[in-house]
Amino acid sequence: MKPMPSVSNKNRILSLWLCLTLLLAVLLPVSAFASVSGKKIVRVGWFESTFNMTDQNSRRSGYAYEYQQKIAAYTGWEYQYVTASWPQLLEMLKQGEIDLLSGVSYKEDRAGSILYSSLPMGEEEFYAYVNSRNHSISMDDYTSFNGKKIGVDKGSVQAQKFAEWAKQYGIEADVVELTSVQQDTLQKLIHGEIDVYISASIVKADENVTSICKIGSSPIYFAVNQKRPDLKKELDAAMNRIQDINRYYNELLFEKYVKRGRTSSFLTFGERKWLRRNGMIRVGYWADYNPYCAEDKGKKKLTGALQEYLDTASDSIKNAKVYFEPVAFPTINDALTALRKEEVDCVFPVNMTDFEGERINVILTDPPMHSVMLAIVREADQKKFSLRGIVNVAVAKGNHYHENFLSQHFPKWGKIYFDTDDECLQAVAEGRADCYLVSMYRFNRIAGQCDKLKLTSQSTGEEMDLSFALRRDELQLYSILNKTVGLVSPEVIYSALASYSHEDKKVTVEEFVKDNLVAVIAVISVAGVIFLALLLSKARAEQKAMERQRLISVAERDELTGLYSKNFFHEYVSRRLRRHPGQKMDFVVLDIEQFLSVNELNGREFADNVLRTLGREISEALDGTQGIACRVEGDRFEIFCEQREDYQVLLDRFQGKMNELSQKANIRLRMGVMPWQKGLDTALGFNRAWVACNMVRGTNRHLMVYNDEMRSRETYSQRLLNDLRKAVERREFKVYYQPKFNIQCDPPRLDSAEALVRWQHPELGLIPPGDFIPLFERNGQIEIIDKYVWAEAARQIAVWKEKYGVTVPVSVNLSRIDMFDPKLEEILDGLVKENGLSGHALRLEVTESAYTENAEELLAVMARLRNKGYEIEMDDFGSGYSSLGALSSMPVDVLKMDRSFVMNIDNDEKDLRLVELILDIARNLRMPVIAEGVETESQLTLLKNAGCDFVQGYCFSRPLPPEEFEAFIARETESNEENRKPVRPVPVIQ
């Protein structure tokens, strides 16, 4: 056991610590202290599905991914993703190899080995999937499942759900448990190794696979490593806050990712058969119901949002092309009559309850379009008008939309009938009715008349649903139409509604004269017909200006900043790129650095004001240009603007506004720009701008323009990530060894070595560690390389021991991920035992920055390892800050002084004094020091004279392959036993 320092020694140590702390404050850059993030690293299981999706540009999204990002906003967690199949990930969670897994159903046999979130993250639905060409299994005949091979993921709840379902319908089948990733399982289904695959509604699209029926459902939870109750506590608190703020959050994610996911993008055999038999789907529509649908009188063609919907729906199915034939009718009742006579296959738009549909023998699809209904009231009555009061509403005769809407939402309102919409408005203006109802998207058609009658609008807070109606016996068509409803993006529909609701309204001379009779007579008396024409032209211009203004008011906005919402913004940019592909517009991302800290330190009100001010400044900067902007998420903005050369000027403008906002908060912005390129789409443009924005993180720069070098770096990094596992299997990683010498001997003698990894890629050649080590650390895959290096180092120590009869200790790196691996001790003990070594042979280097988070847990792991005989080295000592005060109580045997202290000691007196101070502290703690990065004889001499014990660096040798490193061992064994005795005098402490 090592002797403890005396009381007097402790006083001296304390004084030295104070000196060192003051000196560090002067000499070390501020960024060294700011590097401590304080974030917990959470290892998350990643399985490709609609829960976890990675696109061709390596961007992540999905149900679970978005949920996890929301959780991180409340917990501050930082994620490291571990990719495997779902069954493998579940096993890894049980073994403690990952910390968090999404989409886990509750099972009693699991509850003893994992922790469940208190609240469910959603509802998982289980479907039976078959090969699209397999017509022997049908949803219309469940007995067709008899005798079939049914595949289920091992350890999942699917086997239980299928067993319950099979028992209910008397089905006997052969259940096969699977452990492969989903894509491999689908290949087994396609090639006939299994007949049916039972899985959740998160199966990714494949044109050869289709779902035929639902077999059950179950609540799903986040599952947590049983040894991380701290994570469960924070997870439960975050999910409670999320679902308290928005109790329908789970349903919104389901709507976004699962309902419109890829499970419904393939038609069954029966559905495709219906299309082949019937050809086009004849859609009856109301010829005068803009912006939803109307007939272009000149071209005799469908126009409006329905036309955009049908165009998109036609290509939405993956394994079939759906053709539509629009048929115009004067009224919706005429269209419904044609439906009953089988002259059309379906009718749009229809609003009625299921009960009303049953009465006329039609069935309604899920509504593809919705609209908030407005109540038109007198301006004088606006403040006193109440939706809950006694209300008499004016209704145009034959308007079944208003009839049905009122019966569903305001059944107690009185109805007063008039022949036309104009009469209804007049009745409201004269007080004969309290209000008139109109869709938000149809308000522009009556806006002018409302102004003249002094009427205004007020939201009812209720939506009117518009669906397709079809005959009740058309079950296959019903399924086809509902699939298209789920596949067509709402952003496409609402962008079209906003666009068509502001088309030019044709104004006839007769209408103009009738509405402006007094003005017209005056004008005619002065200027005659010519001036009338000018006035008519002016009226048209004003109408267009008014309509453009209304477009802005109708479009979705971010309530806090006043900028456009993400969905509307992206749809607008996409349409702009399609319609004007040659117009040079740049993609810009603006981000507030460490905004979460700004929020926590200064409060929600201040943070909201920051966002509001920045949003206003962005709007003003784009005013008068063709640019548009949105707030994508909490602290991130996207801008689509005309090309410019002065982005630094623009960033300075935004930064200046932030500086004016508060003297107490340091708010820094960073900007990334993707310049216009031909053929660049919205997603890729803003993704590259975000990559550029991230490139300045941790640097003194705040603006970066995406360039070819970044694209090459992205491609290169992704290539390395993709090749990692193959490289381990093929043993492409080579372990090199750099010697450490005891310089207090004369001459210096070999003491030990450090294992350093190199990657000999078969195509890229020797890859420097700086290219792949930081990359794998960021992506949570560094543990794969670490374990490979440990095994190689232990094997090599054993080889040298047998060959030369000596044990050369080798230091290996332990990352933070390794330290929290519950199997760490088992793995290290196994390597030592397998190679016939003692714990002293394998030295463990833990970087100083690792101690800045979950320190107590990490120190406990180190103490256990140290008690087993492993020597602990603190790597990069001095590069951090948080560990200095507690160094004397840490289970550390050796300090490795960071090379940044050594590199200038022969040129800078202050650096030398700092090194001497560190060495003095280490001597008082009876802790040897290894100086890293020693390159020159003068550095070596200064370190020896200062009392440094060991050195490592090019002064003695570069890292060497094992066969070259052996030369040092050979020379050492040839030395006399007396010469090899260590001479390490321990100074007497006064």
C-alpha cells in the first residue's frame, strides 16, 4: 500500500495547487475551460425502420429519433447510436451494452432485466407481411395461414400476439424466430424461406412486400439499461413534461411517421386486380368550389387543390400507377346522384357523418383536406359575439356542408335559410342573422363584400373535414383511396389550398359599376370611358395586392418569431425550385450557440425575446427581396435567399442585434451557407448548409460556406463509417507500439509501451488515426476499435514474454464509452487470463476529460480495476480543468503530462516553470509522471533535470509495428541485470 502524505505535506500540496490553478488561469486559453459540456452520453439502439431512418445523405429522422431529440431538449443528453437488428439491440440492452432502446412492448419476462419508461411512447400495431407475388395467403380468408412458416423477431412481443390471433381464428402454423436485421428478414420473405413476416407497422418500403392484415397492437415504451436508473428518472420526467404540454404528442408522431409511412404504399393483389379491371378511377367533383376544386371553363379541365392532390396520389403507390379521371358536376348533389348511378367511382368533396353516409349507402374515406371554419359577423358585434350563446346562423339552401358542420359542432344553433350566399351576408349585415359560416380558404371570395357590409371574420375553432364518398360495396377502391390519403403529404395539400385561394378574381365592368356607381358617374363626367378603363385596371391591381397580402396571412407562421413554419417553408422552397430551377438562390442555416444555456441562465422570457428579436431582424433583412425564412427548431433558422457575396455583413448584422439585446448574456451566432447549384433540392441544400454551420463549432470562426472539400470530407467520413466492421473482420487495423523510457536511469532504459492503432485500408492506404478516431468517438463506435486494440496488445505482450522472457507492460486507451460498459472488467480479466498475464501487464489510460461527467461512477469503476492490479494512467493531464482539485483522491497511479506543456519548454521560461510545478505536485503525491511528445535532446535534458520520471516521443522513437519494436526489447535483455535496475530517487520532502 502506498504511504499517505503527512499533514505538513498536505499543506504544501495545497499551496502548490493554488499556484498551479492561478498559473493555469493565466496561461491556458479560455476554450480549455469551456470544453466541459456536462452532458450525459447515452448509447441508443438504432434499427432501420420508420422509427429510425437514415437517408442517402446520412441524415437521421423517424418516430423514435424525433422523440429522443425532444427528450434531449429537457435532459441535455448527448446520444451515441449503436446499429444492429432489433433482437440484437434488445439483448445488448439486457447486457448493458447500450443504455436506451425505443419501441419495446411490455413483457413480464423482460421486466426483470430492463427498466421501462413510466409513460408509453406510443402504440405499436402488428401486421402480417407477405411477398407481393404470393396470392395463396389472403386477408379475406384467414385459413390460408394454416401450415405456413410465420417469421417473428426473436424476443419480441410479436410471437405472443400472433399466437393469440391464431388461436382466435383457429389457425395452426409454424412460427420461426428470427435474429437478422429487417432488410435481411424481408429478403427471406421474398425468396420464400418464410411465408409470412409478423412485424410492427415500422417495416420499411420494399416493392416486393405488402401488408395484408393487422393481427394486434400493444403499447410501446422506451426501455432503459437496468443499471442506469438515473437515466430512467430523467427520461420519465422529460416524457411527463412533453405529454403534459401536448397530450397528443404520441398521436402526432404516429400521424407523421407511421400512418403516412411506407407500410401502406403498396397495393395488395386484390387492389391491383381492381385497378386492372376498372382502369381509371372516375372522380366526380363540384365544378365551382375553389380553392378545393373547380373547372377551368376555358380548358374544360380540373383545377384547384384536388388537381394537385390527384397528381401526387397518382405516383404515391410503389407497385402500381393510379390513374384518375376527373368529371365535373354543377353541384355536389348532382355528383352524388351520378355516384349512385355508377357513372363515377367516387365524389369529392363530401362532408357528412358516417350515419348520414349509411343512410344514402355511401362510405367516406379518411379526409384528405380540412379547413378551419370562420363565422362572419358584424364588426360592431365582434367583441360580444359568443359561439356558446344563442346564435342564429344564415345558411344557403342546399349547402349540405354547412348543414352537416352545424349538426356535428353547433347543434343548438338556430338556422335561417336564404337562397344565395350573398343574401346570407346581407342578412347578417342587417341583423336578421347573427353569423354566416365560410371555410378559411374560401374567405377571399367574399372579402370585398364583407368590407362593404362592415362584416368581419372570427374563427369557430372547429374544422370541416372533406372526404371522398364511394359506394359501400367498393371495398378494394376504399382501401386504394385511403392509402393515397395516407401517402399524400399535408404540406402539398395546404400549400395548394393557400395558392389557389388567392388566384385572380375576374371583375366585370358591370360588377365594378354596380359596386362603385357614385364614383363611376363622377369619373365619367370628368374623364369618360378612358378613365373608367384606368380605374378598372387599378381595381385589378389592388385586388391582386390584397390577395397577395391575404396569402401571407393565411400561410402557417411560427407564432413566436413571425417567420414561416418549417412545413410551409420547405414546401414553398421546393415549389420555387421546381418552377424556377435556374434562379440562383442560396441555402442558409443560422444557429444560436449553446442556446439551452442561455435559456437556463436567463429564463424562458429572455430566451423567447432573443428568438423574437432575431426573427424580426431576419424578416427585415429579407424585406424587399425574394428571400424567405423559417424557424426550424428551438434555436435554428433556415433562410432561402438570393445569392450574395456579403454573408459576413449579414451575420454581423444579426450578431449586432444580439449584442444590443443584453449586456449580461453572451449570445453567439454561427452561420452555414450552401451556394446555389443546379439540380440541388431543398433537403440536400439545407443539409449541406447545416454541415457547413457545424464546421465552425469549437473554432474562432462563425461563418462557413460549403465547398467541395467539405463534400469530399463528408463522403470520406461516411466511407470510413461504412467500412468499420469489415475492417475489424479483415484485421485491417494494425497496432503500433511507442516505447516509454525511464530517463532517471543512465542510460535511459525501456520501461513500457503505448499501443496506438493505424488503419491499413485495402483501397485508401494507411489512414492516419486523426481521420477515424474522432469520427468513431462522435458516432459511438470507438469501443469496437478499443476492444480490438486490447486483444491485440494482450496477445503481443504474451508473444514477447515467451520469446524474450520479460513482460513489457503496454498501455491501452479506455474511452468514456468503455468505462461505462458493464462487461469491461469481464473483458479485461478474460484477456489477461487467456494470455497468461497479470493485471500489471495491461496498463489502462483514461483521458483527463473523461472525469468531467458522472465522475463518481467512473471513479468507482477505476477503483475496482485498480484493486484487481491494473495500473491506471491519467492521459493528457493538464489539458482539462475539472480533475485538478480532486487529483489526490483519485485512483490514479501515473500522470501523463499533455504534450502542449512540453513542446515549448526549451523556448519559453513560463512553460518550463509550469512543467516544474506539475512535477513538484506529482512528487508530493508520490505519483510518477510520463511526459508525452518529447522530440528534442534539449527537452529531454530539461525534463530529466526537473525530475520527470518517464518520457515518450520521437526523441526516442516513433510508433513502430511489433516486429520493429522488438529491437528495443532485444537490447534491453542483453543488458546486465545490474544496469537494468531502476534508479528513481524519491526526493525528501521537508
